Amino acid sequence: MNNQITLLPGDGIGPEVVAEAQKVLNAVSEKFSVDFSYETGLAGGIAIDETGNPLPEETLGKCLNSRGVLLGAVGGPKWSDPTAKVRPEQGLLQLRKSLGVFANIRPVKVFSALAEASPLKADRVENVDIVFVRELTGGIYFGTPQGREDVAEGRSGFDTMRYNEMEIRRVLHVAFKLAQQRSKKVTSVDKANVLATMRVWREVATEVSQEYPDVEYEDILVDAMAMYLINRPGDFDVVVTGNMFGDILSDEASMITGSLGMLPSASLGEEGSVGLFEPIHGSAPDIAGQGIANPLATILSTAMMLRSSFGLNDAAVAVETAVDQVLADGYRSADIAKAGEDSVGTQQMGDLVVERILL
Ligand code: IPM
Ligand code: MG
């Protein structure tokens, strides 16, 4: 059986948090008697520096040969000149496209030990348990034509938002199947009052919903959804939406928890294909190299990989439980510590999780 995991540490705090996730995987190997083999690849800004390409062929080859890919983060000020020819983010988009991971699963759960870190009032966040299903390989991120040109009025830039029925249908099915295992509610977010793309989205979403009579279905316009996530976030179960709206709303939703550094994600394609797992926080260049980044989102992404790519549900639960215990025992990294509270560094946080897995 292919037990290869490809590690793409990437940029900024990526290498630090991926190192802790690998320690956790080693602990899982020991505890559950499974073997993983690892490959490490260059991706993002570091890959541009070393090869000129944010996703070198060699890296993609390793990813395609593995069961799961664990990515730290890509990007940083060094590579963010808007006129640059190559950007780290292009590597990530190309990786998603090449792996065919069309469904990006982003759970937004409030960790009870951290509930007070939320900027929202406690009664609003108590019952928050949302899973975003963001379409990841289509929409305005990939539509053509895309580019820039000089016109009479000056510089002009353009992108194309486009979805076909197959793309909408398959991600909606992921959302409904997920809802069946949860609270049986799907909210589809669109902008059907303005965008033609989104009228097709709503039509297809409504059709798919009829195949799941056991699941409650609603559609909400994206601007209204931006409000509801703040004033009634506890009302949602599975939220499915297109690529760009999903990008924006999932960042907004992450703030409900008050702990961006805690949120994992899984990007999945057809059954049995290689999955891509990454924390949803970015490369945090301001704290890179200081040993203070929170590795828990990457560790929780690893749990998602154990469950979805390897079918190791017990191991996934062991990792998630260990994280809960570390928090319950009062340990905090700097991003989730209260003012004046002691905090632990990246490596110590990893060690604390490992100890609890091996107990
Ligand atoms: C995300 C990120 C990426 C995206 C960037 C880094 C390309 O914001 O995963 O949400 O926009 O998809
Ligand atoms: Mg984003």
C-alpha cells in the first residue's frame, strides 16, 4: 500500500509548523503501528528562489505519487511585488488544479477552552460548528481570459468567473454527503441576484438538494451571509460556495473562533485521489523563524489527512483529542494566550501533543 506523505514546508512559518506535524505523524506510527514514508518538496517562494518555478515538476511528481500532501504555507513580502512574473500563490493554485482537489473542507469550530478568545459575545459563539465546503479548482480563480492590457483609459485588468454544471454538482454532492453525517443542513452561498454564473450555481444547487430529502437546504446571498456569520453563526452546519466567496467567508468565519492559528483544512478530489492538507493561516512572515508559531492548525490538518487519505480514524481522533487536552491543560501558544499569560513555543507545543498521543 502506498503510504507516502509529501511534505511541502513552503515559506514563512511553514517549515516550523510542518516539522511539528511530522513529529506527530511519527508518534502516530509508533502508537498505531503504521509506517509512513516521507518525501519533501519545494513549493512557493522558496521554490521560486531555488528553481524559478513556484511548483517545480519534481515537487508535483512527488505529490502525485503520494497518498497525502501536507503543506505549510506559501508567500511573503519578498515575492509579493504586484508586477512580478511568478508568484508563490500560482504554485498553490497549480497544485490544487493538478491534484484535482475541487472540494476544500474548512471546519470552523470553537474550542471550548478558547471560547473567550472570540471577539464575539459568548452566547453567539457557543454553538458554532460550521464546515465550509469551498469549490477550489474553478470559478474566477481559474477562468479565462485573465490578464491585463493597456486601453485608452489607461491600465486595465480582467478575470472571468465561470462555472459549469459538472463543477457545481460535484461540490454540492460533497456538501450534502457531509451534512448527512452532521446536523443535516446545507447552506449554499451565491450572488444569483447579480451574476449569471451564480444563477446557474443556484439552479444546480437546488436540483442537487432534491436528491437529499433528509437534508435541509437554503440558499443565501453572499453579502447577507457575511452579516449572518457575525450575528447568528450558530445557525449553520455545512456551508457550500464558490472559490472566491469561500476564500473570503472562511477567513471571516475563522475570526468567530478567535484563533486563526487553530484551523485546519483538507482539499479533496474524487474518491481515492491524493488529498492536500494545510492550515488555513498564511505564512505569517512577521513571526517566521522565531519559534513561536502555533503548530496546532497543521497538526489538526494532519488529523484530517489520517482520516481522509489513510482511513485511520482512530489515529485522527487520538491527534484531535491530544490537541484538546493540551488546551484543556492550559498550554497556549503566543497567538492564543491572553495578555500577560505565559506561552509555549512551536516545538514545545508539538512535544506536548506528542506526549499525549503516546500516553
Ligand atoms: C487560501 C489562500 C489562498 C487562496 C492564496 C494563498 C492563493 O488565501 O487558501 O485561502 O486564495 O485560495
Ligand atoms: Mg484565503
